[in-house]
Amino acid sequence: MYRTFLRLACAAGCALAVCTAAAANDLSPYGLCVHLPTDAQLDKVKQAGVDWIRVDFNWVNMEPQAKGVFRWQETDRVVQSAADRGLKVFATLAYSPRWANGNQHHSAPPQRVQDWVDYVAAVVTRYKDRVGHWGMWNEPNLGHFFSGSKDDYVNTILIPGAQAAKAVDPGCFVLGPDLSHHDGWQDWMKHVLRNAGQHLDVVTHHIYKSPAKKSWRLLDRWTYPWEGRPYFRATLRHVLRDNGAAGKPVWLTETGQRSVGGEREQAEFYRDFLQGMQRRDWLKKVFFYELTDHPHDQETWGLLRRDQSEKPAYGTYRDFILAHPAPVSPPSTPWNGLVFEAERDLAHGLGRAEADGWSASTATDARGHLSYGPYTNLVPAGARQATFRLLLDDVTANDDVVLTLDVFDATRGQVLTRRELRRREFQAAFAYQDFTLSFTAASGHLLEFRTYWHDTSYARQDRVSVR
């Protein structure tokens, strides 16, 4: 469904609202698409009890004239205003400027992947302290939003963009593909998941079907007879399950109903959709489209009219949130760390238990992983350190690489940090020495702490501790 993507007009002289900053609720399922809202509009979001906003970080507007020449004013204001109000931000990055796409429409992919990578890196660098969720383009399966192919999206936008964001902020979340639920969306979703699913932390999708029960049939339970025979049409949940994404969080980042057919009917859609969501724990968040009716056309998706007065749907959403408050993240408590004994808690590709650890010898073993695992998801998000306690039998021979240490995010399929150890980094033979690697953990991800043995020296590992 076509919706105008340039929502940049706002009151340039609006005063900064004074309000008390509140802690944003990561667990809240309640969101709104707001484009680049005024401060007064963000006040209305907060008053409704909504915790998440989806904003437009359009490349064509943020770096419009030339590479490296940015216009940060509006996004700076929106990000800070959201933080002041305790709102969590999901930012969608999309639409290429003419200087990057060969003087074409903004839907055209960039001619140089590096230009897109540099844009993503610049934006994440600027806002990583307040924005941790990044969408890679909007509705790429619709030609007026993305004129490239499936491969263009995967290889030019999603993978390079995800890698650029993670390089700047390893703990951030990459979201996509934000497909529109039009004919052919299943083929797009399959292609994206099979070729780049490991780069997505959250799968996002858009659907506009009324009444609400029709949306739910399309999302997770549509079967119907066709020409006298049972016929099955793949729903979103089936496509995710069959393409390796059954365990990924799912966000619906656009849905809604226009009020042109009646404001009461719009409010009923909100009520029925939210009630259906209460019965589906697989859907983690919904972002209704949109906060405010567009000021320059006849679109009426908003919860607010053009004069910012409230439609009945605004009250429906607010009252539902009051009656069904979001779960609250538990208060943070000091973390005392984890300790994994090499011979007991870790898995092994070679070697044997010996004395107080796990060892490998050049006389009996071939190179491989001395230890790996334990696939723990108990490491809290944030900056962490893994300390490997190791010893060698000889620290004076050739200065070979003897061990490679790394921290591996098995959920994401990504090495977070790696270090090669040479023989002469050990100060004494048969004396344990600690080697520490710093990394950034993402919440709930499965982590491995791996020691690879190069078959160049006897080695023994005592433990790995994580702080």
C-alpha cells in the first residue's frame, strides 16, 4: 500500500516540551509509526502510554546533496526529545539520494555499496547511545520504495548495512525486511531468510487487512477450501518456521486502518487487533500506522486528526494500554559473573582431563578446539570481559602461535572478539596465566568461549571466567 514517505515538515519553531525523563520499557509491545514528529506529537505518544516509536531516518534527506554533508538537525531533535520522554526508538534507514544512485528516484539502490555502508555507520555512530534498533530499508518488495531485485536488497542493503551497524555498535539490533503483505511477499521473505537470515536479530513485517480477524488469518492461521479441495496459503508464521526463523522475535512494524470509512470502525479495528495480540505470544511488538493524519493529502490513517485532535481510536489504544499494562523489565542488579571450568563445563574437540584442567599434547593430538561452548545465554547485555586461564610447558622455543581465543555469538553466527597467543606471551613454564578479551554481549544471545589449539606446544586450560 502506498503511503507518502516524506514526512519531514514539522513546526521548526516548536518549543522543547518540559517533562520528566522516564526509563524506557524494552518489553512493552506498544508502538506507533511517527515519521519525524514534533515535540507536541511526542507528548501525545507519551500520554497514550505507548513506549516505542518508529521514526524515518531517510538517507535522501539526511545526506541529500553530497557524500559526507549531513543534515542532522531534525533527527537530533527527535532522538533527544524521545529520550527526554522515555520513549524507545526504532529507526528505519532507507531511500538513496540522487548523488548515490545515478540521479534516479530515491527507490533506486545505491550504485556503490560503500556509500550505503558509510551512511549507516555515520548514523549509528551518532545515535548509538540512544538508539539501538535499526531497520534496513522499508518495504523493499514494492517498486516505489525499492526498485532493485531480491538479490540487490540482500547484497547491497541488508548484509552490508547490518555489518556496518554491528561494526559500530556490536550490541545493537538489526531489523528487517519490513515487507509489505502483497502478492509475492512469501518469495521475498524466503529469499531474505535463506540468504541473510543470520544478519537479522528481529524479523519485521507489514500488513493492512480489515477487519482485524482477517489480518490474523493471514499472519498465522489461514486455510480455506478451493475448488472443492483443501487449500493452504502460507502465513507469516509458516514462512518463518519453514525458513529457519521460527525462534526469532517478530515485530509487526506497520498495521492499521484508515478512518475515511468511519472513525468508529477505525477504533474497532484497534480494539480487535489488540485483543488478538493478547492471545499470541509469538508477536512481540506492534507499531500502528500512524500517529497523525498527513497534512497535505487525504490519507486518514492517524490516531490524531490534522488539527491534532484525538480520534476515537486514540482513546481505544490508550484505554487498552491502561487495562493491559506492559510487562516491566526487572530492575538491574549487580552481576557477579560466571566461571566455566574447562574439564567440567566446556565441550572439547580434542585433549583430555589432566590435573586441574584440560590439556592437549603435540605427541597425541591434532590441531582443533581444545574447548568450546557452553552456549550460555546468561551473560547480561553490555560491555563484558572473558578471561582465559592457560599454561604451556615451554615458553622459550620458537615464538609460534600456540592458541587462538575467541568469543562467539552463536545466535548471530558472529565472532565478537578474537586474540592469537604466541608462546613468548607466557611468562613461565607450567604456570597459569590469564588472558582477557573484551566484548559486547547482546541480551539473551547464546555465547561460546573458544580455545583453538594449533598443535605447536603442550597446553592446558584451567577455566574461563566472564565479568
